[in-house]
Amino acid sequence: MRGQGRHGGGLGRRRGRNLLRPTLLFLMHQGPAHGYDLVDKLRSFGIEDIDPSLIYRALRDMEEEGSIQSTWDEEKTQGPPRRVYTLTSEGNDSLQFYIEDLQTTRNRIDQLLKEYTQHMRDDDGQFHKK
């Protein structure tokens, strides 16, 4: 299949994109932040090989949806003013939804890994063709 790569789905290039929004919301849950600071902090969550323009686009989209708001910080910057992004109550609700969804997904992944590990141990890693 075209575009799916060796492991299917092109996961290598898209790693982190599904976690971008919940991670941004979490970072703003910790307090207001400039866009550059958010981009920098995303690295600690493994979201590092993503074009910063995609991050700023996500921030704009989340602001349009009402999950975050931004203001101009004209006092604390050297140079041109920068936007400061802040979580709204709607954004906090979205974060809670994402966290619950991630917990459900994690439980499913844990179950798959548990059963895979058991299968590999019990069947010596044999591939069974029918």
C-alpha cells in the first residue's frame, strides 16, 4: 500500500501528532505560556520532529474553538510583542476528555501487549499460518 511505509500507516513521521493537542492543553494547564516556550516544552513529551508551523496552527485552531485564548505580551519581551496562550474552562474540559480517552487507549494497548507477550512466551514466538 502506498504511503504506509514498512510498518503501515506512516507512523514514524506522524509520531506525536495525535498527542499534540492534549499535550498543549496540559502545558497551558500548568500556566500561561508563549508559543515558543510551548514548542520547546513539547520536546520533553517526545514531540520534537514536528514543524513549528503545525504547532502554531493547532494553537490558532484551539483558540477559534474556545479551548484557549491569547493576549499580546508587550512588556516582558525583548523585541516585538509575543502571544501568551492561556487555557480556558472549555479547554480544561477538553483536556479532561483527552486524558480519559488516553487512559482507555492505554488500557487497550496494555491488553494487547500483555496478550502478545503471553503468546510469544507460550508459543516460542511462532507465527501460525492457517
